[in-house]
Amino acid sequence: MSSFGFGLITAAVLAIATVGFTMQFAVTNVLNLAYGSVMINSAFVSYYLNVHGVTAWVSLVGGVFTGSVVSWALNRFIFTPFQRRNLAPITVVIVALGVDLVGTFGLQAIVGGGYVSFRQSPGSEYHFLGMILSGLQLVILAICAVVLGLVHWVLKYTRLGKAMRATSANPNLARNSGVKVQRVISTTWLISGALCGLAGTVLAMNTGVFEATSAQLYIVLLLAAMFLGGPGEPYGAMFGALTIGLATEISAAYFSPQYKEVIAFLALLGMLTFRPYGIFGSEKTN
Amino acid sequence: MSVELSQPGLVLSTTALSAGYDGRAIVSDISIEASPGKVISIVGPNGSGKSTLLKALVGVVRVLDGTVSVGGNDITNLPSEEVAKLGVGYVPQIDDVFPPLTVKENLEIGGYLLRRSEIPDRIAAVVDRFPRLKEMMSRKAGKLSGGERKMLAMGRVLMLSPSVLVLDEPTANLAPMVATQLLEEYVRGFADQGSTVLLVEQRAKSALRISDWTYVLGGGRVVLDGAPKDLQENPLFVESFLGGSSIPK
Ligand SMILES: Nc1ncnc2c1ncn2[C@@H]1O[C@H](COP(=O)(O)OP(=O)(O)OP(=O)(O)O)[C@@H](O)[C@H]1O
Ligand SMILES: [Mg+2]
């Protein structure tokens, strides 16, 4: 049962990350394989704020801000210019892969290869329903729940959220209805980047120790969770993340933590084979 | 308080327009004019460039040469969100709604440029015009029937009370009865209330019945134009559209 508790945290963090990742794909058509490197870079900015005396929770805001700004800049200065050239969609994917490598190993070159950890005690332990969760983990769970609720509210009830969904469904028609599509896309990168920074930072806090390459395989979990829920479906992403998060942690408890990504990858392959549009997606999603 | 669904019409015209994709012209040397209170139709065989012409008018496809103007303003190559602001409502041939959004959300996006407080009244006015939509406000647009979907697509552009309506084959895939109702009741209705209507239509006969003037497109050019009753007596037109086909693609 304790792996269930841990799986819940993994799932909550993965949900935040996948929602951001899916938003980028849905609204702007970029499969941002550099997502993991933005996560870990955000975590390191937050970590440095923390070791320079800022409390962990305030430094978390620094991580969120970093993810947001870096993602916005990636889109503005790298992805959009490539998209404008009307190259095959795979080009942008390859570019993103390159950005991921530069982001990860560039970070490693700066911070070195050692493990670091936040100056934040996990807090006292809480037992319930047979699960053991630390105070830190409870706070992480609460943050994730609030943020997912907020994302839901934005997408469903605000003018911006509706414009984002409209842009995702049919950008030409959105433009024709007076939506400033370019601005909606920029805003999407700011928001999804904030989710990316948040996920990276809480992931690092929760893992305890981390290093520059810690999020390198995270993309596998993201892809698995996204495809499970249906590409481009934010609600599907939440569901996919919950499933993948629990499945990988529980299987890690029974086999070995090394197989986490393998399990996720098998789930991804299964989905692509039997239901490529996901559980929530319709066949027309692509 | 009643909300008007359309503004007094504006003249929409082109002079020697050519437009196409990737710098290659699909339509050339097109000069047409649509004026308030009238239905102006464009007919022509598949692939003759009807949709391309409409897209060029509303800023979706690049104009390579010539001009487009509405109400005396030059709108050549204006981004399509600006064209919408000037009162031109465009219903594309395909991809005319946002399938994952509900009917209500589709209408709200249609009213994106309005003040928030204006939106409920406008939705009420649109639904008044298309009562079928009333029971489906929370249904996803992707789950509507063809006819309901077209009503929603038109409802979306009516949210901004357009002066000019540009409709690309609104009756495609509709049962004949529904198609006739759509054209005679709604499309003609818009013009009768003073709007300018520019209509592309496959069903030549139905198009003529509700039009004040008709342009015939062939191979990307206007090959013939005239009042419906004159076209009906033109042997070339009769042979091409009400019989065999000799108008080039
Ligand atoms: N996005 C595009 N890129 C390149 N060529 C295109 C594009 N869309 C249409 N065409 C070409 O332009 C020509 C005219 O197409 P268009 O859609 O304007 O015809 P249409 O008269 O509307 O036909 P239909 O009655 O079938 O709707 C066709 O030869 C078509 O293949
Ligand atoms: Mg067409």
C-alpha cells in the first residue's frame, strides 16, 4: 500500500506535467520533446534559490517562472520560426529533441554531474488508509489538486480557455471569429511552461536527490500518459497520468524501479496499437 | 429589447483579383460585386476555384494581384480576424465549426469580439433564428447532424451581426428538403433584411431561384455572369449546369 501512496504523488506530478505537454501539442501542434529538460532546468533554478537562502516553497515560484519564460522563449525563437517554414512536422520534433539534449547536457556542463537536494525537510509522517505520506508529499498533492482544478476552470469557463480550445480545434476558424491566434499560442506556452516548471520542481523535491539528467527519461512517461488519455485532450491527460503514475510505481515495488520507463513504454506501445486516439480522444483527434 | 442579427449591408467587391496557394494563381482576373439586400451567387464545376476565391476575399488565402474592398475600405490581404471585425462573416465549406466545443461555446467564440455582457442576448437572438439549436446548447458540435451543424456554422458568424455574409456551399451533404429550406428561408432571408450575401452553390437551380445575380466560374475565371432569368435562357449555361458540361474545370 505504501507504493500506492508514492504512486499517487508520482501520478499527481505526472498529471501536471502531462497537462502542460498536451496543451502545447493540442494548441500549437508542437510535440515538445524538450519538455523534460525544461523541467529539470526549472528545478535547478529553484534549487539555487533555495540554497541561497530562499525557502523551498518560495523558490518553487522561481521554478514555475523559469519554466514559463523558457518555454515561451523556445516557442517564440525556435519552434515558431521552424513551423513558419512549412517543413514536414517531423522537423520540429527533431529540433525539439536537439533542444532537449542541449538543455540537459548544457545544464550538466554548468552544474556538474553531482546529485543535489533541496533544503527542505520532508516533514512528519502521516498515516492513513494504509498509506504513509510525508508532510511535503501532502503539500505536493494539495498543490497538484489545486492547479489541476485551476486548469479545468480556465479551459472550461474563461474566454482565454475557450479561445485555446477553439484554436486547438480549428485555428483558421478561430482567426476568422476574431481570435488573435498568435497571442493565444504565446499565452498557451506561458501557462503550459509554468506547469512544466512546477512539475519539474516538485518532482525534484519529492525525489529528494536529483541531478542534471534526472528528467531525461521522463518524456517516456509523458508520452505514455498523453497517448493513454488521447493526444491533445487535457482531461485525458489527467486520467492517463493517474494510470501511468500508479502502474509504474506499483510495478516498481514488485519488480525493480529500473523498469518504470519500460512499463510506461509498454503501455504506450499497447495504446498506439489498439487505440491510437486514446481513451478519451475521438478518431479524428489527429 | 431585440437584438438585430445583421447590420445594414456593405458592398463587397473585387477588381482583377488573382489568388492561389504557394504563389501559384488558382483564380485570375476576377471582378465581382455584391451589394446590400441582394444574394449574389457563384456557381461552377468542382475545382473551378470557388472556394479559393471566397478564401481570398476573407483573408485565408493570399491575394496575388488585384484588390478586395468592403464598404469602400481596401481589405486586400488583411488578416482574417480584421476582416471579421469589419463585418464580413464567412462560413467555410468544410471545418465550419469547432467539433469538440459545445454548441453554446461555438456561439461564444463567434461572439469573441463582443463585450461579455452582450453575449447572452446575442446567443438568444441567434437561437431565436435557429430554434433547432435551442435544445442542443450543451451538445458537442461534432455530434450534430449535417443540417444542424450548418445552422450552427451560420449562427456562429451571426453572433457579430455581420454586414456581409460569405457562404461556401451551405447545402453540401444536406437532404434536398433541408437544403431548400436553408436557402429559401435563411439565406434569402438575410438579404431581405438588408445584408449582403455572397453564396457559392453547387445546386445551380436552387441558387438561381434565390439569387439576384450569378457569376459562373470556370478554370479559375468568370466565364459568364448575369441575372438568373437571363442565364436560364443562355444555351451555354443551360447545357453546362442544367444539362451536360462544357465549362472548363
Ligand atoms: N490548400 C491548397 N493547396 C493547393 N491547392 C489547392 C488547395 N486547396 C485547393 N487547391 C486547388 O485549387 C483548385 C480549386 O479548388 P477550390 O477548392 O477553390 O475549388 P471549388 O470550386 O471550391 O471546388 P468544389 O466545388 O469541389 O468545392 C483545385 O484544383 C484544388 O486542387
Ligand atoms: Mg469549394
